[in-house]
Amino acid sequence: MDLLARAFPLLIDALGMTLFLGITSFLIGSVIGMTVALARLFGGPVLRAIAIGYVSIWRGTPLLIQLLLVYFGLPQFGIILQPVPASIIALSLHAGAYLAENFRAGILSVDKGQWEAAYSLGMPFPRAFRRVAFPQAARVAIPPVGSRFIALMKDTSLASVVTVVELTAVAESIGSSTFRYLEMFAIVAMIYWAINSLLSLGQEVLERRLARAY
Amino acid sequence: MDHGADCPVSVAGLHKRFGALEVLKGIDLDVQRGEVVVIMGPSGSGKTTLIRCINFLEEPDAGRVRVCGMEVPCGGKTKTRARARHIREIRTRAAMVFQHFNLFPHMTALGNVIEGPVSVRGMPKAQAEALGERLLARVGLADKRDEYPSRLSGGQKQRVAIARALAMEPEVVLFDEPTSSLDPELHEEVLQTMRELAGEGMTMVVVTHEVGFAQDVADRIVFMAGGVVLEEGPPAEFFANPKHDRARSFLRLVARGSTYADAGANGAARTDALLPADGRQE
Ligand SMILES: Nc1ncnc2c1ncn2[C@@H]1O[C@H](COP(=O)(O)OP(=O)(O)O)[C@@H](O)[C@H]1O
Ligand SMILES: [Mg+2]
């Protein structure tokens, strides 16, 4: 496999970039998602409206358009971003909209009596949330959040459109210079699949650990 | 001196409505230190709402609620930080035992009991665990310290919930139908725990239809109907000679166990024997 030998170092770097995009965007997206979920559930009317609007827009438009807007559109306002930060911003905001809904559903699944028991012990809201509601919400939210992480990993391939050198871009460039498209795209497909299999496994382990308590 | 000033619980002129429905229409209730007050009354008469107003799980619309000398203005529109802090302080003094236990499912029995001491009272974990073990032993569940609530029976759950309430070392414990969601054969273990608590001098406000418990343990029965206190008095008096028709018909229903699942088999038998013959006419 001469091709593989030549492609290998490039693929390793590209894999690193894909993982970097996916994990960073997931972490930032989670912070956005939790903030938006809390704003929507517990905020005043203004915060709620902003949260609802954000989720509606970022879930209701294609990720590719969002990415192009951030990368090509923002420079018109004088905001010029490098491809990697632009991709991370678009991916984080996109994932954040979905994660907000996952977190919100998780928090809403916590029985009212749990909050009341926490409050009746004299806990203020943040502590009741952290100690009582969040662990129970997490258990409910983990399956959809895991699915979102996996979807996000695949979505990183769109960053190739704005010239980020990640797996898809590398497959395409080696493919075009060697005319071995089939092999190259099959190889990166396998790599995505391997990453996401590991993520699924991690999700399962986490679910089992949280279920142990019940 | 202000009336009821040194009572653990002092409620005066309490009003509460949910939308168009006026649930509490001016309730007065003073609970003395060490007193056990049992609140009875038909479903929907506002018993739950009353005890939830005492620790501000429900916001009263008007009137006065004072717990251990602490008073938070009722019905005000201003929700300041200081007010919220006062309410939390009141909640640590007036602990609550719920009809459906509301144990934290992701914590062990001991974890449930020490949660308040550790995260609210700031007690060191080792000290809280010692306290928690003592309390679990006191409700007869020392061997269940590491079990999660899902592995406990209903009666055991409610006893853990009682231990959790006691862990705050409260001045008064509020019980909202603590046996109503239990199978009849599990009532007695919970009632026994409550009897012991009363015997140790704990101030208790108990909403219950357990006539046997009320007769043995209560210092006073408060009978509510339609959002007011219709009558109150020592249990011997109340059960032997209820003054109002509504109290009489209520006691008959409880005795038959026809409206309340929690009147249970032995509760029913006991009440029947104790009901005055003339209470059965009409
Ligand atoms: N949060 C609420 N919103 C609207 N109505 C309520 C609420 N809580 C209680 N109620 C109503 O108030 C009345 C009294 O309820 P409750 O205090 O639970 O009575 P009890 O405990 O004596 O059965 C009932 O008619 C009930 O439906
Ligand atoms: Mg009730």
C-alpha cells in the first residue's frame, strides 16, 4: 500500500485537526447550550426570547450556510477570522442550539418534588441545581447529547469548505492528485466511523455508571 | 409582647389563592414548643397548602407567617435577596416530610441524610456522616446507609426522609400525609418513628387521616374545611364529640376508609370503635 504510506502522515495531522474541531466545538457548544437552556427555563422574558430565537435560527438553517456566513460574511463587518476559529465558532453555535434543547429536556424531566426537597433543606437555586437537579438531568440528557457529539464529529467535515485541513480536505486533495478517490474517501470514512464508535462506547460506559445509582 | 412571639410556628390571618380559587381564607395557627398538632380535613380543604406556606414552598398572599421568631413579609411584590435568605433560614428551622418522600434518587440513604448538613449547614463531612448514621439508626435503618432509594421499600424511604429532615436539627417538622402513598401494612413503621419523635419532644405539625396516631400522639386536632379552621381541640374531645356536621361526616368517611386509601384496615377498625354512636345518625 504505497498510497497509504504516503497518505499516513497527512492523515494523522488531519485526524488531529478533526478531533480538535469536534472536541473544542462540543465543549464550547455545551457551555452555550447549558447557558441557553438555563436562560430559557429560568430567565426573564427578554432572556427567554433571546434563547428561543437563537435555538430557532441555529437549528433552522443549514450548517454550511452558517459556516459560510461566519467565514465569508463577517469580513464585511470588518471581522476577519482564520478558517479554524471560524469553523469552531460556526460548529459551536450550531451544536449549542441542539444541546440547549437536550439540556432543557433533561432539566424539565426532573420531578418538581426534587426541587422542593432541595429548597426545603434551605438550598438556594444554584446549589439545588448543582446538587439535585443537574445529576438527574444529566442522566436523561446523556443519550441525546452523545448523539449530538457524534453528529458534530461528522459535521466537522464541512470545515474543508473553508480550507481547514482536516480529514475530508486531506482525502480530497490526495484523491485529486492521485486519482485514488475511492480509496481515500473510504479510508477517511473508516476513520470517522472509528472515532464515533469510540464516542458511542464512552457514552455507554457513562450511562451505565450513572444508572448504577438507581 | 406579641401574640405567639415565641412559638416555633405562628400563623395569623393567612390567605392564599390559586388564580380564582381561594384556598386559604384566613388561617390562624400557633404551635407551641414540643406540641404535636394534627391537621385533618377533607381533600382539597387546603391542608397541604397551609403547611407549604409555613416554609414558603408556597408564597402566602396575605397574613403573617412566623417561624422561630423569623418573619418574612407576605404578599409583598418585592423579592429581595435578603428576603430569599430569610426564607432559606426559615426552611432550615421548619423541616418538611413529603407525601411522596422526594428522596434524592442519585444519593444513598446516608447521602440523602447528610446533604443538608454538608451543603447547607456547612458541616464537615465526617461529622455529618456521624450524625447521619446516628439518625439512620434512630429510624431503624442503620443497615441501609449505602442503599439507593430505589432499593428501599416505601416505608423505609419515608423513614430516610424523616432522618433527612431531622439532620437539619430543625425546631419543627412539617409532615404532609406521610403515610398516604404507602401500602397499609407499611403505615405502622412510619407512624412508630413519628411517635418516637413526638415522645422526644419534637414540635410537629402533621397532616394525616391516621386517627389512631392522632388520638395517641396529638396534643391538638385542627379540623379544616373549605380553607378555614372549622374547629380545633384535644383529640379526646374532637373524636368523641365533633361539633360540626362536616367534621362528623368527615370522621365517618375516614372510619369507613371509603374516601381515603390511607385510612387503612387497622385505622378503620380503630376509628369505628371510637366513633360516638350518635355520630352515625343523619
Ligand atoms: N399549585 C396549585 N395550583 C392551583 N391549584 C392548587 C395548587 N395547589 C393546590 N391547589 C388547589 O387548592 C385546593 C387545596 O389544595 P390542598 O392544599 O392540596 O388541599 P388538601 O391538602 O387539603 O387536600 C385544591 O382545590 C387544589 O386543587
Ligand atoms: Mg394534601
